[in-house]
Amino acid sequence: MTANAIWTDVQAIRAKAPLVHNITNFVVMNNTANALLAIGASPVMAHAPEEVEDMVAIASSLVINIGTLSREWISAMGLAMKAAAARKIPIVFDPVGAGATSYRTNTCRELLTLAAPTIIRGNGSEIMALEDSSVTTKGVDSSEEGTAAEGAARALATQYGCTVVVSGETDLITDGSDVRFVRNGHAIMPRVTGLGCTATALVGAFAAVNSNPVAASTHAMAVMGICGELAAQEAAGPASLQVGLIDALYTLGAEQISAMLR
Amino acid sequence: MTANAIWTDVQAIRAKAPLVHNITNFVVMNNTANALLAIGASPVMAHAPEEVEDMVAIASSLVINIGTLSREWISAMGLAMKAAAARKIPIVFDPVGAGATSYRTNTCRELLTLAAPTIIRGNGSEIMALEDSSVTTKGVDSSEEGTAAEGAARALATQYGCTVVVSGETDLITDGSDVRFVRNGHAIMPRVTGLGCTATALVGAFAAVNSNPVAASTHAMAVMGICGELAAQEAAGPASLQVGLIDALYTLGAEQISAMLR
Amino acid sequence: MTANAIWTDVQAIRAKAPLVHNITNFVVMNNTANALLAIGASPVMAHAPEEVEDMVAIASSLVINIGTLSREWISAMGLAMKAAAARKIPIVFDPVGAGATSYRTNTCRELLTLAAPTIIRGNGSEIMALEDSSVTTKGVDSSEEGTAAEGAARALATQYGCTVVVSGETDLITDGSDVRFVRNGHAIMPRVTGLGCTATALVGAFAAVNSNPVAASTHAMAVMGICGELAAQEAAGPASLQVGLIDALYTLGAEQISAMLR
């Protein structure tokens, strides 16, 4: 990963404004839409079974996030994922709270059987739960350290033939063989709700312009971490960090990436 | 349009705190509720078919926004619109993403057949799609320039006997014959999710206190643009602009309107 | 109520990070999740009937808020409340808009019959409507003064054997016999959507670490009011107050509580 390669993707997102179709949770819809707009993408949120296939047909990537799932939304997610697989656009999957209830873990597995994801992004305990049903998660914020979940991430990547991103103090990205790390980020970020979901949405934007899923994921996580650090320099707490993070995604320049990439 | 006439409406909203009943999308609910509270109105969000008619019965205006529509919400929107038409309170309709999927375009047409709207507000491509099914929209953010959609806006206004507002760098407001323009606003505003929806909600507040729909729409769009400009003076990016916009709606005074109205 | 007792609860929340399970409304989900994270709790939002009992099984308290209710959500609320009662974890209930429609008032009564709440928090008109069906509420923001609703609060507390919190310029907390008051807060707070819902969620966090419901409620309301005052010192309007309030929940220290508690 070089700062230049990250910047090339950012410029491509700003130039092409790829349409990122999100079926995501109620808690984060506003923030993820704003993060996508700020980085230069064009977000759309649509979940009606009657229209998700038509929306996928004009989208450049699909982001599925099960944070506040229910029966009808799961149907729509399945339809959208199959349509995205048929069109060969990237599918980014966020198993929020996998392991917290069997409903979440089982729903993830059913959806991933319908259409192979391009990229799965979760925290350590979610990735471990998805790989092994014996792992339990406390709510949606528990997280094993990124590197501790390396074995589960590799196995999951191999199982679905996809890239797996494990968020943590150090992010881990793997396609089952290669492993990369992103060390940017700030300790206050886990105190803002849905920043993991924002990371997933940004991965969707980067995957829309970069056909290498490991590179797209790594670049997105680095941008997320760098903008989090930029925001933390000015923030008085988690709410002002959220505001500053979106602002930083909008103003991010090449020289900031070069200077801050770890 | 004069600054005095705008200020008269703002004062009326602050004095009467009209109840604005919103059936709107998940992405913007928080922001539109806050915008309505900031300008002085009293927002309520309610979408259960079992209660929307009772809520309309105590409301001063109804705002319908199809941004994240689904079957049960559409039923509720229809019930609410018929109840509002029966009570003769203003109905403001936002066809978010019309033209992006046929489900959205068709749903708009069905709803508008159930009860004639008082005001329709959309961006250029949405208004053009609603008027002519051959137009397609990319997601929810595409926009033909306001003035380019003038023909469609006039035709739509005539078809439904309503006022049509086309948002853009210059906003266009027409009842089918007269055309007015609002030139306030700032280039960063389209990078904040749901500011179009906020504009629609503000139109609902102004229509609750001003029985002339063209005047109410024009005043609301001018206030939106002025507050966006005020926020842009301090904003470091789209998220701080969103914060500043709500603050500006709360602090807006007569002298600011006079000084900034274009 | 002493500053020390409040601080003891804050420290317990930060040390234990209790999982607070929220079934709440679309308008406030993001803000309440952020408020809970900021004070140190771990929020989860889950509403599928298939999983709410499993989520309650790992939660330390349950918060039910009917702000944007609909049929399927009511079923889930009932299931969750019965599961919480069986596990004897605190149930905090927010009757948003009770009295505005009979659907809301009746739904509240049905839910409260399924499982006795530990704490009910509402504004004056909601508490009066819940106690007496002849009271009507204008939308969701109307409020009788806290103290004016004292009779209704006492009666409701006695009826359900619970603690009742009435928000207002002065908050009132009663278990039917004792009555306590919280005088912190700021006049701009009612201009921010959902701060009542945030107060309810905070009550859920405090009830998770303090087994005395009157004390937990009183401490939560004092923290809410103090953080609102801290935010108001810097705020330019309601949106920056919302940001500052979350930041203040995160940075709140013992000395601020001591200095500001009224």
C-alpha cells in the first residue's frame, strides 16, 4: 500500500461518483450516506423487495449491513445480492452483531450462500462468530483484537473466495493467503456509533473504482483511519469527532495521506 | 418575494409552532425533525396505518417523502394524504429518486392520484421523471439544472393543479403559469445527505402558516438557501455545514434575510 | 441526591459498559446510541421478533420507546418486555406521543399490561395521557410542566408499582410516595429532537448499574441536565448543542457534577 495508490482511488471516486447501493441499518443510514457523499461517491438507500434489483442494475457496488435486520429486509438483501452477483458488481457485507444472537449468525450464513461476497468487513468477534458458530458476541461492539482473529479471517476468506477485513486497533485485510495491516485510526473512534458501518460503506466506494478487493479494502480502511486521526486532532469528544471525520473525508488531500499513512 | 414577507412567515411559524406530520425516509428523519424544531415548528413522525389519520387530524400540514419506501409505508402515505385532502390541510410531496426505479415513479403517480398535492418538491431529474416516464434518474442525487426542468415543472403543476418546486443551483417555483426563482444557497449543500428532504419539510412548515403555496414555497427555499450560506461561512466541510444550517434556522433574524436575499 | 452518588453510577457505567438493549424510534436511534456510548454503556438496537428474546438474554437493561411504532415492532416490544421481566432486568418505558393518537395510548397500556415496567419516562402530557385517557397531546413535543403532572405521575407509579419520571424545566421523579426533583437543564434542549428519548436511554444505563430505580432515574436526569448546560455554554444553536451534549457525556468528570448540580 502506498499513499499514491490510495490517492488514485480517492481521485477516481471523486471523478466518477459511483452509485453505492446500501441496504443498511437504521442507526447509521444518515452517517454512512454522508460519509459516501463526502468522499465523492453517490449513495442510495433502498430496501423494498420490489425495487432492489432495479437499483442494483444502476449501481456500481452493493453494501449489505445487517445491523437492524428483520424478515422483509432479509428478503430484499438476498434479492439484491443475487442481482449484484449476476451483474458482477462488488458486494460488501457487514455482519453486524454476528454471534450476539443465532438469528444474526444464521441470517449471515444464509445470505452468503445466496451470493458470494466480494468483501466481508466486521470486528474480530463478528468474523470469528461467522467462521465458527461456537463464538458468542456481546451486543454489537465487542471486538477481539484484529490480529487475534487472523485465523478466522483467513478461513472465512478461503471459504467464500472473498476478501475479509477485520477492524480493530490494527485492521487486518486478507484474501486467505496474503495479509495486510492498516495501523491508522484513533482510540476514540469505537465510542462513535456506526463507524464500522461507515468503514464498510467506504469499502463499497473504493471497490466500485478499484477491481482489486484487497487493495480497495486496504485503501478504504487507511482513509477511514487517517480521517479519524485528523478529526481527533480537533474533537472535544465522540460527537465532534463524527462531524470532523465527515468533513475530513471531504477535504482529504494527497499530502495528508502521504504524511499520515503508517 | 420580499425579505419582509419571508420574515412574516418565520415569525408566524415561531408564534404558532404548527404541527407538521412527516411520513418520510429513514435517512433524514433526525435532520428534518431538527430543522423543523429549529425554525419553530413542531414535527411529528408517524407511519402506522392505524394512526396516520388521527395524526393528520391534529396536524397543520402533511409532508410525504418516499426516500426509503416500502409496501406498508405506501399504504400509510395514501391514508394520510386522503385524510389531509379531506381536512384541506396542505400536502407537500417529495418524489425522492423518482425515475431511478419504476417502483418509485409508479408509486408517486399512484399516491398523487389518491389526493392532489399542494406542493411537489424535487430535483430536476425527479420532476422530469414524474412528468414523463421516459426520463431515468441515477440514484437519488442526480439533478438536471433547475431551469432546465422548467417545462416539466409547468406541466406537472398544471396536471395536478399544484405548485412545483425544482431544487438546484437556482431553485424554480411554479404554479404552471407564474415562475419564480430563488438564488440563495451554497455549492457544498448537495454534499450533505437529505438537504432536499429538509427543504421539503421546511416547505411544509411555511405552507402551514401561509395559504399561498407559491409564496410559502418561495419563502421556505429562500430561508433554506440563506441558512445554508450562513452555515457555509463557518463550515469546514459538509458535516459542520449540516450542524451550522440547523443552528442558523434557529437564530435566523430579519436583518440576515434582508442582507442576504438575492 | 448527592454529586458523589451520581459520580459513583457514572464510574460504574464506564467500568462495566452494561449492554443496553433498545427498541426505539427511527428518529433518535443514532443519537441515543451515541449518548449511551459516550457515557460508557454499550448500546444495541434490535427489533426482529426472532431475536429480541436472545438479545434481552445478554442485556443488562431494556429500553422501550414507541416513537415510531408499527404492528410488528409492537410484537417485538412485547416479547422483549416479557423476557426482560422473566430475567428481572430493568425495563425503561418511553410513551412518546401518548395522548396524541388513541393508537399510541392504547399500545402503551397493552404493553405495560404484558410486563410491569421498572421506570416510565415521559413529558407531562404523555404521563397525564397514560394515566387518564381523557388527556390529549399535540404531537410529540407538548408538555405540561413537570410539577403540574405530579398527581398523574404518582397515580401511574402506584398503578404499575414503578418509578415515573416527568421531564420538564424541572424534572420530577416519583415511586408513588417519595417525590424528587432535578433542576438542571437548559431552555434550548426542547429544540433538539429526541433529547427526551436520550434521557430515557440514559436512565436505562443508570438502571443497569444501580438497583434503586428512583436513584438511577434521578442520577440519569441530573447528568442529562448538567451535560445539556455544559453544551449550551458553547452552542450556537440546537445542532451544536446536540454535538456538545454527546461530547460532554464522554468527558463528564466528578468536579463538574459537584459544581453544577442544583
